[in-house]
Amino acid sequence: MACMSPFFRRKSPVSPQDRLVTLVRKPGCHLCDDAQSVVERVCGDLGVPWEARDITEDQRLHDRYWEQIPVVLVDGEQHTFWRVNEERLRKALVEG
């Protein structure tokens, strides 16, 4: 039997607890504080692990994201920046 094309394969579902949310932020940033509140709430509700990364302590993150902070990454891929929409983040974590 021939292998099915990857185009037609469905992604296997990923449990929210198997995801990782990363908040890229810097100290003294009010938008970062707002974003962290949303990330904490959504991740807490869904049992999703999350981490905060400070661009002042990581040159690579600074070079990549300094104009966009706060930035939210889901499993290492950029999800959003500046403002975090709670429903959109929740949907991305549940639906993959």
C-alpha cells in the first residue's frame, strides 16, 4: 500500500499540557505586564506551562524582538505581539 501524502495526513492532536508558551518581555514595560496577566490566566486555566524571557538578558531575543515586545511564542513559534487576545491564545493552545 502506498504511503499517504503528508498533505492529506492530519496532525495528531497535541494536549494543551504538552505545549509551551513563552512570553518575551522586558522590565518596566506596561504592555508586558498586561500580556503576562493574560498568559498566566490562560495557561493556568488550561494547565499549560509557560515561561518569561527577558530581552535585556538575551541578546538573540533582543535583536529579534525588541520592536515587538511583548511577544508570545507558542511552542517556539510567534503567536502574537504587543497585545495578547485571551480568546485567540486559548484557541491556539486547545486547537493546536
